[in-house]
Amino acid sequence: MAITLGVILGNRDFFPDALITAARRDLQRLFSELSVEPVWFSEADSKLGAVETWADAAKCGDLFRAHRNRIEGILVCLPNFGDEKGVADTIRLSELNVPVLVQACPDDLDQFGLARRRDAFCGKISVCNNLRQYGYKFTLTRDHTTAILSRRFRDDLTDFFSVCRVVRGMRRARIGAVGARPNAFNTTRFSEKLLEAAGISVNTIDLSEVFGSAARIASEDPRVKQRVDQIRAYADSSSAPPESLQKMAKFAIVVDDWMASLGLTATAIQCWSSMQKNFGVNVCTIMSMMSEQMLPSACEVDIAGVVSMYALQLASGRPSALVDWNNNYGEDPEKCVLFHCGNWAKDFLPDIRIGTAPILGTVLGEENTVGALEGRTDAGPVTLGRVSTDDISGQICAYVGEGQFTSDPLDTFGTRAVAKVPALPRLMHKICQGGFEHHAAMNRSHCAAPVAEALSRYLGWQMYHHQRPEDLPPIPS
């Protein structure tokens, strides 16, 4: 995914000019390979296109400010020691509030003479010291110095892109709440005001409005036929009655129009029990289709849950789903069953098909639950996480961790998966002691690190990044 970065090449004039020139060349090559659009000085804008003096900082700040609607993050590159004030002043004058990545180029053991000496190892400390003095948050590469064309820096940079997308997306997220939460679920309570303070707006619509609008759409409406055709193309619908598919199509049309009118990026829907009693279907398939289209949709009006889904989606570029931490898996303490009845995106379900929800059907009539999905997630990477608004402490909290989907046998219904999460009992203790909900967001990727960085460092949320003890960094961030 393309991204626009503001780029600062730091320089000190008594270091060799060739270091700046080489760094610019290497960055151009890397940017081309990673679809990065840089906003930076040309070599005609300052000496070597670098930032060193107050005049350079003022001019570069103006450049960044002119592109503030496009710039999603700032890369500080130190080919040599760099000028600490030039970097910090540029960011201040840009008036940008975006993530910042600080990189420093390594010296070679055989290049400590005047012709190739860098001292960026030292300069990076000074730049970070000034950024801290100026009150700016920043991200570091995993290694203190790292070569621009190294695999290590490429991975650091792509993780930083994820951080930028999460921060930018979360600060302007617009969520739709369709219906009231099921009365039985206090666990899906949330603080609308805490989310609003973080830039996340919640818009509401009553289910009666949706049902009323859907009832006024004629079954012969071309939009209904088109939507039914889309549903049939999306999943095996051979066991779904035509009248159920029409109801699902009408619901989708109403919700789509409402989302478009308000510019919404995600929804959380009251999927039971009014849906079955008063409309006669499950809308899990419609929710799955929205999530697959990168418009995540969560069940049970779990607004914080869909915020969690959105964060993982922003980081990975793949659809997310909402799951129950549902069952132990035999006697293996690091494995569990993830389940919902179910609305997971097609990305999780290679064998996707439209069925019913047997559990809800026992009290609501199984014929009223057509539209729930069936399918099993196959082996691969998974990131699991949850955002929660803690009204007692007045803050937003979150956790995130990684594991693997497995191919272990699982004889049940609904949308389901087996996952292995290292040190899972420790994570479960954290979830229970922290008062987190039984719902978690999941994503078929490993993206925990950038999500944790974005939500904790730049949004200021209380974060638990679940890792095995041997994977923990030796020095706290």
C-alpha cells in the first residue's frame, strides 16, 4: 500500500558530503520498491538536500506544512551525526502530529577516517534527546544503527507504515451502531465519550428504522436482485431460502445507504434477538461481506470490538473478524478454540457457506437464523487483540498478541478455528484481571508490534503487548 512520508536527511557540514549523497540514492531506491512517496528537499533546496541550519528547518517545515493532508509519517534519516536542532525544529515548524521514525546509518570498522566517518550512532542519541525535549513521540528502529538497504531496516520501515496507518485511521474513525446492545451482554458496554476524545465518533440508528426502510424496498427492486446475486457469488447459499436472501439483501441496502450518508468506516450490529424475532434472518453474511470489503462489522453492538478489528485491519491491510475466546483445546494450555456463530470475513473461511445458527435457533427458531455462516479457518498466522474503554480509570486500554492458527481436529459448527498462542494462560490472566471482554479481534497476519506501538506511543492508550518471555525486548521502551 502506497504511503506518503515527510523525510528529513540530517547533516553536519564537517562530515563527508558523499555520505548524504549515498543515503539519498539508497532511500530513492528503497522508496521506489516500497511505493513510498517522499516529501523532502531536492538537492537544489539546501546543501545536498539535507536539513542542518535554522533556515533549512524553516524551509523544510513550510514544505511539510504545505503537504500536511498527505503526509502520514516522518522519517528522520541520519547518514552522519546530523543536526539535532535542525531535525526537531523542522518537526515543530511543520505543525504535523504524525508518527516519527528515527534511523541512523552504521559506521564500518574500516571506514573511521575523515573520508567516511559517520558518528550517527552518537548523533541519534542527541536527536532523540531533542525530540523528547520538544515533546514529540517517536519510534526507533530495532537496532540502534541500521543500513538503509538492509533487510532489517526494510522490515522496520514497513512496520512503521503500519503504525502510521493505524494512527491516522483511528484518529478519524467513524463507527455506526445499528440497534441497542443485547440486554444480556453488559460486556459490550463502552464509553462513547472516551472514544470521541480519541477521535473515534459513534453514530447510531435504531433497528426499527432499518426494518421499516427495508420493508419499503420492493422485492422487484433491481438493487435487491443485484445484492442477492452478490450474496450467491460470495458464499455457498444452496441451503438458504430465496425469501431469506431477499431480506438480507434489503438489510444490506439500507445499512449501505446509511453508512454512505454519514461517511462511516465500520459498524456494530444488534445481531440478536430482535433481528430474528422481527426480521426473520441472521445478517451474519452481510456483516462478513462488509468486513471482507474492509468495512469491518462486529456483532452484538460491540463498538470497542469493531474498533479493535479496525486497528488490526489498518496495520495489516487484511480483513479482521470478531471472535469469542470460546473453549480450551483438550489439555494443551497454549491452544484454544475461537468461535462465533458466525460473521467472519471470507478471508478466514476457504469453505464458506451460508447456514443457520443452531444455538440461537433453540430459542428463536432455527428457520429465523438463516444467514449465519459456516466454515473453518485453516493454518496460518494470527494476531489477536482487544480495545476496551475503562470508565473506572477513565482511559482506553488494549492488548495484542500473536500466535498461529492450527489444523488440529475440531468437530463443531459455526465459524471456528483452533489457535496456538504462546504463554496463553498468562494472556488469559491478563484479560480476566484487566476486565477485558470475552470478544477479541483477529487478523490473518502478524501485526502485533505496530499495533502496540501505534495505540500506546501515539494514541496514549494503556497497552499490554503479549509476548513470550524470550521475545521480550531486553530494555523497556
